[in-house]
Amino acid sequence: MEENYNAVVEQKNVDVNNKKKDKKPKSKVGAVIRGILLFLAGAVAGSIAITLLFVLVVFGILGVNNKRIETLVGQSTILDKDTAWKVEELDKIIHMYYYEDIDEEALTEGIYAGVMAGVGDPYTCYYTPEEFTEMQASWNGNYEGIGAYLKFNQDTGYCTVEGFIDGGSAGEAGTIAEGDYIIAVNGEEMYGKTIDEVVALVRGPEGTTVTVTFEGANGRYDVTLERRKIETPTVKYEAKEDGIWYIQITEFDTITSGQFKEAIQAARDDDMKGLIIDLRGNPGGSVDAVVDVCREILPKGLVVYTEDKYGTREEFKCDGDNELTVPLVVLVDGGSASAAEIMAGAIKDYGIGTLIGTKTYGKGIVQSILPLQDGSAVKITTSRYFTPNGNNIHKIGIEPDEEVKFDADAYLNEDRDNQLEYAMEYLKKKITN
């Protein structure tokens, strides 16, 4: 069975809501044990020095401007002498009995990952400096690479090309076909390599080149490709019949707002009569990005608000200058999550559109990224969000106004999207009435 990541090669394995981009502990108990086992693993030099190191790096006193964190450090329940003693003992056991040499850097990084995993929240995690750099590139929607989509074929052990991004050298080469296997990168064999490992080798600074060995219907061949800075499309749009326009938003990144503005302006310039916004499979993304998108269609008022554990409320508002005046349908499903649910929830609360499809995922919490002094970072759940009417949909989801289940057989065998067809017919009736 193939595992289709539908990921941009060299970019990311995506997901804000838990599917593609988040790290999850295998279990809460396992995470806690791992956190304890790895916590301050280099404590041979002494528990006091190690405890100080942990405070400076993990809580980021030198790198995070957050007085609340500085205050809480002195109240920590895990940085006590018993913990330090036990970790020293575990550290001795690891170095004395483990059957191979220990990767000290990986063990140290495991300290921080283990502590964050011990929270037991699938959205709270630690990023190494390398991982954080990768994450920042994904938020910006830009990356430097060859511009291809990949998936891993477990039967063959190789990654295959699934498509191309406009502006990338892979699509312009003319010799690479969808379905071709990546056999080697710069002469290094790729058999059994994960997408992440292939991505790490194919990516590189803009203007440099990489030689990739492919194999397909025309045999095995080498292509030297230029790495370029590429903007990942997160919005696709097209005019349908009867004045209906279709806009699909695949996720909410920094670039999404600009791409959506371009799409909605094209629709307005064409004197659209109705609009379909497709949020199916959209895992979410940036709160700021989705609020900017919502400001292009919502009436004046709240878009969403958040509340943290201290009751602090933050409101995100719309001035209503761009309020949509034509019938609107929003397509949703179980893959619509987080920021996608912010948009769907606001549209439903204001009654300016009809939600069609199936119930959304149900992620009503917000994560914050806290960079640390050494270039690493932590992502931690900091607040709940609420729709304009005060609804928190966490672990509940949003029910569509009209439930239409997706017909997978029709899509696979007849290339028919029954949910989109239903939305088209629904809007046609709205337009004529």
C-alpha cells in the first residue's frame, strides 16, 4: 500500500491540525517515560550545572521575551534534586550498558523533545534548529528546490514524481514524467529513503544545481536541475458555468492571503453571480492568514477570538469593506480543520453562506511558536478559539448546513466530484430565485 503524502518535495510534510506537520507522542505514558529518561542526559558534570543549562535553553530565558515564563521557572515541579539524581543514574546506565556508541547530540535534543512530549498534547512539541528553519520556510509558502510533488512507494522502496509546480526546473526539464522513480541524488542511492531524506538532498540554496537519477518508461536517466525559489500555490481558482466561480484553499500560509485576493478580484472583475469556496482537506495554518482571507468576504464584526488559561481575550475583527454580496457555498469535510474551521465557523455564524459536505475535524485550539536562543523552538498550545457567536468547536467540529457525503467510487471511476456538483446545482437555484 502506497503512503501518499501529497507533499511538495523539498518543502514539508505539512499539517497544522495533526496530519502532516505535527509531531505526536506515541502515548502519554511513553512520552513521560521518554522525557524522564532523556531529561538532562548529560548530567555527569553535575546536577546543578545541568539544571542551569536546562533552564537557559529549554525555557529560553536568553531567547524568549516572556516574563511569565521567567517567573514560572522558579516554580518548576520537575527541576528538583530527585529528578537530577535519577537522570544522572539513567545517564550512567545508558553510557555503560547500551550496546553501541551514543549520539550525544541526538540524546541532548531528545531531552527537550521528551519534556515537551510529556505534556501529552499532540500539538505541543520541540523543533531542532534544522526543523525550525524548515518550518519557517513552510509558513512563508516559499522554498528552494526543483518544484516537484512526491510520494513514497512502499512496494518499490523509492519515491515517485506525482506532479510539478509552475516555475520549477523539474517541470521545465521536459524529460521527467509523472510516475518516474527517483533512483539517486548526486550519485547517492535513494532506495529505502524516506521523503524527508530525499527532500534533504534535493533541496538547497537558490542558484545551485542537483543531479537526480530517474527511472521510468524510457529507462534510467540523469537530469541536472537548478534549484529555484518557488512559491507554493495554496489557492486555485476558475470560472464555472452560469457566472459561478470556484476557489479552493488548500491551507493558510503567509502567502495565502495574497493569492486569495487575486482569486476573489478575478471573480469580481468577471461579475460573478455565485461563489464556491472549497475547504475540504484543508488542515489549517496561520490565524493571521485566515483572518486576512475572511476580511475579503465577511461583514463588519468579529472573525474569531481567543482566550488563554488566564482569561486573556484577543479579538480579530473585520471592517466589512469587502463583504460578499453573491450567494456563497463552502465545501467542508472531516479534513477541514483549525484555521479552515475558523473561516467556516464565521461564515456559518454570520449566515452569509451555506456549508455543504460533512462535519469538520474539530480543532478549536491555537498554538504559539516560541523561538529559543540556540535557533531551536517550541510549539505549544496556548489558547482556545471561539467563533463570532462564542462557539468553541474543539473535539466537536462544525456540522454542515446540508450533509452530502463524498462519493469516492464516482470520483475514482467517473472522475465526478458529487459534492462539487451538488454545490453547483444549489447555487444555480439561488441565482435564478
